[in-house]
Amino acid sequence: MKITILTSILNGNLRPAFNTNEGFDDLTVHALQKATQYTPKNTLELYQQLTTLLRHFPELLKYLNEEKLSTANPLIPHFYQIDLPNHKNTYSHFYYLLYLQETLRIFNVAIIKFMPLNPVHREYKVQLLLDSIKSNTIRLSEELKEQGMHGIPNASENPMHYALYVAKYLMVVLFFELQNVFRHELTDRINPKFFFQNILREEYNQNLLIPAAQYFEHKLSILINCGTATKDDYLSLLKEYHTAPKKVIEVLSKIHNAIFLNETESSTIINETINNQDLIAAAIEKKKSELSKSINAHAYGFEKLEVINMALSNLEYILEEDTHIQSIPAQIKSWLKNQQKVYLLNASQLFATDSAVTGPKKEKPQKTIEQKKQIAYEHLRILKGVNRKGDKIMSDVQFQYMIDVVFFLVEKDFLPSEINPIPYTNISAEFIRYTFYLLHSNLLGTRPIHDSWIQCLHLLFTQFKDASTSTTKKKFSKKPPNYDDDISKMKW
């Protein structure tokens, strides 16, 4: 396979006239207008578009006809994109479209022709093509330097510069997408930084070669179809996605769904489900039903919270901003967070269970110290997170110290002899007071209010230094106006 069209500009075969609009003849202008009337969907349509563009370049058409495929295969889009300067007129548009579509054609033809070969023959063919692309990219780069053409071209002022520049960087795209597709056949792969710095002898910008949606689609497809991919393999792809310069939310949802389904489903089911709205909705409802059954099998709020928190721990790869409706795990996590808020405020409450039978209500059993500590932690863990503005409420060290003091109080029913106050938190004293009241009411009821809990607030938090213990006790059960709204916007 040759890259004749891409390098024809170096041989003078695509230089009708670079200095005047008039030199770009009307027939070629008409060919461009006709070629842009549709977007190719398969290799045959792409061949027809290129034929239209090159209809007045017989030598190039001869080469194109030699590589014509006998069947129409669906096009695989470019894996990468380079931020090329805009074409400003007809002739710059011609070069841009011609080189963009020719690299797309070579990419697809290489996949179609090389994939059926045995591994040894395939490696030989791929390496031969990559070497040709690399050497011709160097030629284009040297031509630009020899002509004194540096930096980003202006398509209107210097069309020669523009044509060489576009050809050069689209060949860079072609090189790396071919290397990516055939990565397992190649023993020596080149990373982009090395290619730019050591081969092209120019500065490397990590945002220059941008992975497109198809890049992640391809890698995801390989993971799904190999049948042996682990959760860590999928998480590695997710990490790569999050570090990419540009995001495509639909691709993110597919990766999410593959991670989620990979634990229980076959590759066939994963492929059928990840982008099917009906199957996605069914998978979400199925998982909610399973989790509801597990949650409702327990009687106490804190027991339900244990099930919820365990399920959430398996979804840590879902970031807070990842809420796309087509992401199964993102929707499950959102549902679990809502369940968590309900039971967080009712940690010691006794609920009916799915296994409950009719008859006299059993007496509520006495909670153990460990159960009380668990309830205390679930009530106070909100203070480990961030407030509605995104500021961390207190450091992890301060939070753990607060928990230790509260655990001591729960176990002994009195406070430690020495308490080092937490100097400041990014939440109001009223919020802290009412949160402690909810915990007190769950563990000890609302009457009487135990003075040791009021003293705990005043000794543990500097924010209470200007209030008297009697005032705090009087207002202990007073709910701040924005308490529920704050909780809905907080993360922990």
C-alpha cells in the first residue's frame, strides 16, 4: 500500500497554482462542490468522493483505482484528531478534504486488507506502511523548513504552507491510529512525544494529538471481546478517558456500563447492552430491585446503611459529576445516595423487613455498644465531607478525633478528662448542633437531654465558645432553616 496522494504535493502533482485563486481552475472547484454534497458512510462512498476530487488528476486517479475495494465496508472514523487551522477558501478546502479523506481511506483499507493475514505477514505489512508514513512525514517536515514555513499557516496568505502543513499532521494522525489498531503485532511502538521530538525535531504538545471517540470505542471493544478483561483493565481505560483533552459523554457511559456488566455478564450481553436504551433501563431496574431486597432484609437503619455503603464502595469509579442517564452505575449510585440520606437520619430506627411476619410486634432489642458506635459514625460522617460550596468541613485528622471523643461518650456516658478543641470548621455551629441532636435522639431519645452531650459540643468545638451551655441546650432540637437543603448539596 502506497501513500502517493498524500505526498503528491511534494512531487508537483497537486500544485495547480498556489499564488492565485484563478489558477485553481473551475473544473476542480466544481469537483470540490460535488464532493462535499454528502458524507461517506462506507469505503465505496469514500472512494467515490475521492474520485470526484481527483477527476482532473489522471495519475492520482490511476493509483486510486488500483486500490479500489470490491466491497462496501462501513467506515471506521479517525481515532485521533489534530487541531488544524481552518481552510479559508476553495483551494485550501480542497487540500484539507483530500488529505483528511485519503488518510481515512488508507486507515480503513489497511484494516480490511491486513487483519485477515497471519500474524507474521500482518506485522511485516503494517511495519512497511508505518515506515513509509514516517519517512514521508519527515520529508514534508523538511520541505516546510527548507521553504522557511514555520508555525501555523494562514490558508489565505500562503496556501502552499497550508497544504504541506495539513498533509504532514494528518499523516501523523494516520501513523498513530494504525499503530494503535495493530499494537499487538508491533514489537517496537513509538510514543507521540518521541515521534515529535526525535523524529520531527519539534516541540511536543500533549494536547496536539487528541484521542477521538472512536479511539476509546476501539479499545473498549477489544476489552469486551477478549473475554479475559478484568475490572482493573476497564478502570485503566476509564482513567485514560478522564485524562484526555476532550470528553465524549456517550463514550464514558459505554465504559461505565462495560465495567458494571463485566462482573456478571458475557461479552455478548455487554455488547448488546452498553448502548441500548431499553436494555440499559432494564439493567438499572434489575440492580435496584436486587439492592432493595438486600437493604429491606435488615430491620435497623444502621444495618441498611451498611448494605448501602458497601454497594457504594463498589462504585467509587463513578465521579460526582458523572450523572449521564445512559450510565447504569451512575444511575445506581445516584439512587443509593438518596437511600443513604434517608437512613442516615434514621440510623437507629426500626423498620419493617421483607421477611417480617404478621403478629404481635417484638420488643425492640437493646443495642450493643458497637451498634451505637456504628449509628454515631453514620450520623456524623457527613462532617467528613465538604460543604455546599465544596470546602472540606474539617481535616481527616480532626474528624477522626471527633469520632474518638464521641465513641468514648457513647461507651462511657461521660467525657474524657482532656479534650483538645477543634479550632474551626467550614460548617455552621447550628448545623453541628442539630446533627448532634439527631444522633442524641436516636441513641438516647429527646427527654431528658443529657448534659454530657451539650458539654461535648462546647469542649470539642471552638465555634461554641461565645454561647452558654444553657442556650445550646435550649436550642439543641431547633432545626436550622437550610439544614435539609445543605445536606442535599453536600458530598461525603
